[in-house]
Amino acid sequence: MVKNSMKIFSVKSVPITAWSSKKPLNFSPEPLTIFMLCIGLVLFGLGESLIITAAIGMSPWTVLADGLSVVTELSIGALTFLISLAVLLLWIPLRQKAGIGTILNVVIIAAVIEWSLPYLPHPEEFFLQIFQAIIGTLIVGLSSGLYLTSNLGPGPRDGLMTGFQRVSGLPIALVRVFLEISVITVGWLLGGSIGVATVIFAFGVGPSVSMGLYFFQFFQKNTKD
């Protein structure tokens, strides 16, 4: 059992599945490819919304934007956009490739969050808030594993994760945890606010992404049989 757990959290690549695009910059993907991409991004947005409505802390990258807002006096929304642009620039030395999935990542996730927030539970008991934040983090991680298998280009932060993984050779789970903790640290030092959900996300999203990718590794084997 311990050995299997180690395998789950030691995934180092995004598996190639039956619906994976041959290249990220593909403007005419197969219907199944775009379907899997969109399903993954919709679930990603719902996971983010669950974390938001849990109301016990912001995601690590929002903490960074919050901290920068203290220093620059710009809005968190504007800084979130600027941070995304800065992350995309970091793709250049990492030789990370963008695609239509990179654009749809921003559009679909934002739309789902906007639409779903009024309809999701807003728990008041602390235990339920923690539970909801954990579920939201799991959904974000697992859905990341799903949409990444489409190979149509990752979102800015997921691209940073896969880029650093390729350069370092470390497991995706470890790379993601390192990135999230680094972002939290910088955001906190700048004056950003940290909550329980922030910590849950930082330590949980990397292993969750790895779990999703591990599952599709098995699916990949099944498609070959």
C-alpha cells in the first residue's frame, strides 16, 4: 500500500491518452480532445469556487496579488492579470509551449467561478469550511490532471509547474508544492493575508494533480490493450 502511494505521488509527466493532441498549438483539435479540455476546466472552476465560498483563506497566488496590492496600491484583479503575464514570460526560458488551452484556461475558469458562486454552499461551521476547502482543492488538482492530458496548452501556473518539472526532473507533486509555498511566502512577506484554505491548497493541490495524472496513466495503458 505504501509502495502504491509512493507511485501516485511520484508522477513526473503528463500521460498521452487517446484524446491527447499531437501538439499544443493545434487550432483544429479532435472533438474528444476539446471536450476533455473543457470538462477539466469547468471542474477546475467549480473547485476554485468551493474554496472561495469556504471563506477561510485565499489561494496562494491570490495571496501574492494581495501582498503586491499593499505595496503597489493596484487592485487584486489587476495584479492577478499582471502576475499571469509575468508567469507566461517565465515560460520562455523553460521552453514551455502555449496553445488554445492556455487561453480557454483563463476564460472558462473565470466564467465558471462567476456563474457558480451564488449557487454553492457557504458553510458557517469551521469544520464544514475546512471540509469544503479540502474538497475544492482535490477537485482543482484532479481536474488539472484531466485537462492537461488534452495537450492543448496548460494554464499559466500549471505551465510553470510542468516546465520546472521538466527542467528539475522532480515529481510534479513536489514541484507544485514548492511553487505554492514560495508564492505564499513572498505574498505574506509583502503583507498578503493567509488563511487555513491557503495552507490546505498549498500542500494539497500538488499531490491532487499527481493523483489525477496517475489515474490517466492507467487509462493510457487500457487504451493500448
